[in-house]
Amino acid sequence: MSDSGAQGSGAQAQQAHVLLVDDDDRIRDLLRKFLGRHGYLTTGARDADHARRLLAGLDFDLAVLDVMMPGDNGYVLCAELRETRDMPILMLTAKGETSDRITGLEAGADDYLPKPFEPRELLLRLKALLRRAPQAAGAMPKMLQLGPVRYDLERGEMWRGQDPIRLTATEMTLMRIFAATPHEPVSRATLVEKLSRDGEATGERAVDVQVTRLRRKLEADPKQPRYLQTVRGEGYMLAPD
């Protein structure tokens, strides 16, 4: 696969979260890197069972499914997804026969791209699917990207790649507060009030300690924070990508 001509699509992807399901490690990793370079959040699964485990804990805006996989094939997974989710689904397979395309569409797929393919075509198809999806226009992001870390706003979960980051109850509350108003400072007094409202009796010094601990899980260099910043005279601010 070559990525010639695939420029400038990252801003239009708007941090859409794509589930990639393919049993070929090389293809999966190449697509994850390629889509990541163009602004998509991507999570890879090696088969249908792996995808089901990811779907149990994460929300996705779009799925790219290979057809031929060990265990349940892409058609089976597609049909399952269509029963419970309305996100766009693109089938990705080496099969190019009309009958195979019809099978994919009957299973609920929105589009079908046979291998081998040009990555630029995949990008254009993803953009078209997201543009047609009702939830895509004007929707609030479901994920905040903090460098290699992503934060799921709906579930209150934090991940580094495919590895979950364990948060304490207080850290979860802090992230929920910060994520509600990204790029806006939150004062220490407000944090004390909201933590106390959640049953965490605390003071401003304790807030500082909890923020320091949270930074250790978020930042490459907690002493020079990039994403959980101190705003002099105003408090703390979450600054996602």
C-alpha cells in the first residue's frame, strides 16, 4: 500500500474513533499508523472475539472489518454490530466478487473495499461514511486525545494505546470535571467544592496532591505538564490535542 496523495484529511476526520478488525498483523498495524497520521483515533482487533471485548469497553464512530478471519468472519461480526449500533461499517476483504459484495451489504455494511487498495481511497470512503452518519455533524467528541493517552468522556476511562490506565475514584472525578470544560481553567476552590459534593472531603492542598498524581498518569514529563496545565492565578486546565 502507498499513501501518495493522502494529505490534509486529518483535520476533517475530527478525531473520529475507528475500530480496525483484521487478522493480518502487518495490514492492521499499517492501517493504524496511516489513519493515525491523518487524524483518526484507531484501535485494532485481530479477530471478532477481540473486537467484541473492545466494543464492551469503548465507543467507536466507524468500523473497518476484514471478512476472512479465524473464528467468526466479518459478515457475522457486521450483522451483530448492526443489531445494536448505528455506526458506519466498511468491509475490507480480498474478495471482490459481486456475490461477496452483496453478502456484505446484506449483513449491514455501508461500503465495501476489496484488497489491494489505495489508502487514499480508504480515507475518502471513511470521510464519506462519517459525513453521511447522522451523529457526525456537530456531535460532541466522545474521546479526548492527550498525546498517546485517550480519555473516554462517556465511560470515564483512560487508555494508553490498548492498555487501560487505572484511575482512583478521586482521579476519575477530577478528569470528569476537567473534561467538561477543556481549555478552560478550573479554580482550586471549584475543585474543592465539586470533590466535596462527591463525598471527597478535601482542601486546596489535597487538590494539588491529587493533580500531581494524575499528571504522573497523563504526562510524559509530569514536572513540565503539557496536557494538565497550571494556569497562574486561576487554577488548572486540561488542554487536549
